Amino acid sequence: MKLQKSYLLFISLLFVLLVLVWFLNINLGSVSIPFSDVISSIFEGKASKESWHTIIVNFRIPKAITAVLVGSGLSISGLLMQTLFRNPLAGPFVLGISSGASLGVALLILGSSLLGGIAVGYLSTFGLAIAASLGSFIVMSAVLIVANRVRNTMSILIIGLMFGSITAAIISVLSYFSNPEKLQQFIFWGFGSLGNLSWNELGVFSTLFFISLSLIVFILKPLNSLLLGENYANSIGVNIKRTRNLILIITCLLTGVITAFSGPIAFVGLAVPHIARLLFNTSNHKILIPASAILGAVLMLFADIFAQLPSSEYTLPINAITSIFGAPIVIWLLVRKKNIYL
């Protein structure tokens, strides 16, 4: 009981940290805005300058919410993949879902030049999101079909990597024949971005996100038993096929919707579950899932703070920041703890 209370206290402290970093993220940016005006704009609907209120409400708050959703979603997806495959190097993109989303966007952006500019009018955020969603959905469907035909879980991992290789090859061909302007646009999408969503787009994103997240309720109990192997889980009555399919569906939906609206953001889903395990020293998913979600959100908010270079007009690729600042954290934790486990 005391152990559970200590975990609850630790998670509560992390949640407080998340709230503080969220407000810090909103306060910092290319335009310097006093913190008092940030609080006034959020809770009273006004600021000293109308332009400040517009920046906070229409840009910084949606961006901060997007960072929380992206960080928590990728972290949970990575945790589920590492549990399913019992592989510490597994992440949310191992099934080729991100590659499928990239292929959908590549067909829209790079393919438009091959089609004589037919798709140019659809290169809005929603257009890119729909293209990415369709691409990830096609790959997800293929993975689920294969999963029902293959008994070995590791085979699914290899097949997912092969799907990724196929889509990467198609994208390379499209890139070769594309004009420089379209290729640059696709490359910029591949950097990942948290600040391109309007409130309407964020509403669609968050709705799909929470629908995907709600499915975790159905697999919460079997997750811990999977760590001891499928044979053990099957011996205690776990429906392996149903659990595996649900994990794949949740991961595919979360990864697909995040990639569709924010681009392929690397490292977070791979590293954060390990950080959660090392900090909490447990493999209990009832603790690891909320811990990973909060840690992922905090990491993305910090990454966004560094990426936007406060008081500067420049913004760095979010993908670069997550790797530059996240990798040393994992290395330090591993050196300090001496080991890592699932």
C-alpha cells in the first residue's frame, strides 16, 4: 500500500511539473509577452495588447496542447510496442505506420508535380492530414491482415519493417522525379511541426486521439502478463490474438493520427517508456502508462521551448530537438541505473 502511495505521489508531482511546463511553453516565444498577460489572456480572455491575446489564444495554446497530445500518444504507443514485442528497441513506428503516412503525403505533394499540379489546391493542413491518414490506414490494414495470419509476434515486427522499406523506396522514386520546390515542402513536413493546427483541426485531432486512447481499458490487465511471454499469458486465460490485435489497432491509430497532423516525430516513443521504467523502477503498466504519458508530454513541451528559440524569429526542427536533448537523458539514466529491462 505504501509503495502504491509513493507511485501516486510521484505521478502527481510529474503532473504538477507538466502544468508548470505547459504555462512556461505558452509564455515563451518569438514575441516576448509578460507572464501576467498570459494568465490574464487564458483565464480572463484579455491581455494588455490585443495582438498578444491573439498570439496566445490562436497560436501558443493550440501548439502547447498539440505538444501534450503528441508526446503522450507517442510514449504510450512506444510502451505498447515494447511490451508486445518484448524488445527494448521497438517504437511506435516499427510497424511502418509512419512510413505509410509519409507515403500518403509524398503522393499528395510530390505526386502533384507528376500529375501536372492537380493536387496543389489540397495542400492545406487538412489535406495533408487526410493524405497521411489514408496512407497510415492502408499500412495498418495490411499489418492487421498479416497479424491474423502469422502466429509469431516477431514476424509481425519484421513484416512491419518491410512495409517501411517498401514505402521508403516509393518515396525515393517520387523524390527523384519531383521538382525542387515540392521536394523542399515534403522535407519540411518530415521535420515535424506542432504549430500548424487551428482550433478546428485540433478538435478533430484530439477527438481521434482520445477515441484511440480509450481502447487501452480493454488491454490493461493482459499487458503485464505479456511481459512473461505469450505462453504464460495464454496459460492464465489471456486471449493472445485479441490482445495483440487491440495493441496493434491502438498503436496504429495513435501513431497514424499524430503523424497525420504533426508529421513523423522520432525518438519520443522509443525513449520515454525506458525513462519511465528507470525512474519508477517498475514494469506495472497501470503505473507505466500514465507515467509515460506525462513524461512524454513534458519532454515534448521542453523540446518545443528549445525549438522555437524564445525571443528569436527562428524555429528549429522539432525532430532534431527531441533527439539532441532526449538521447543524453536516456544515456545518463542507463549509466546511472546500470541496466534496462522490460
